[in-house]
Amino acid sequence: MITRIDPGPRMSDAVVHGNTVYLAGQVGNPGEGVTAQTKTVLAEIDALLARVGSDKSKILMATIWLADIADFAAMNAVWDAWVDQDNPPARATSEAKLATPEYLVEIVVTAAVG
């Protein structure tokens, strides 16, 4: 069984298959700095995970894209305060050109459900 969360014409915000949830890339509010955008993204991830019966302790993999790798330390400061220290996920971070220049960070996670 596959459950799609908030499906739209192009994508769903999340897709649950079996005991795994796949979140679409989450971005912050344009015009904010990388710290504020990262906080927004992580709050969106928390909310989506809660909707499917999961939480950050069950994140299996996180992929983070930064518009400018020079923001790595600022993003990590927010991430480190948020991540479940007892259950850190596998993670990759790289620099990438994002959908619009106003987006400074995008995060995609895959997590266990249940």
C-alpha cells in the first residue's frame, strides 16, 4: 500500500510505503538567511513526520543541499541543535544550485514509520 501526503499535480509532500516515509525536499522562506531557513525546513520535517506517525529519531537518511557551501557551519549549528543525538541519521551535504536563488537550503529525508 502507498499513501501520498498532500499530493499535487507535480509531487506529494511525502509518500509512505510499508514502514518507510519519503519526504519531498523542504525549503525555507525566501528572503530569510540560512539559519532561519534551516529552522523552517526542520520544523516542516518535524510536522510531516508527525503526520505519518514518525519523528526525527527515526530518520534513516538526510540529504542537504546548500546554495553556498560557505553556509555549512551556520546550517550545522541549527542541525546539531535539532538532530536526535542518540539516533543521528546517515547524512550527505553538498552545494547545489537550488530552484530559485532565494532558497539557501533544501533538505530531503527518508525515515522509518511506526
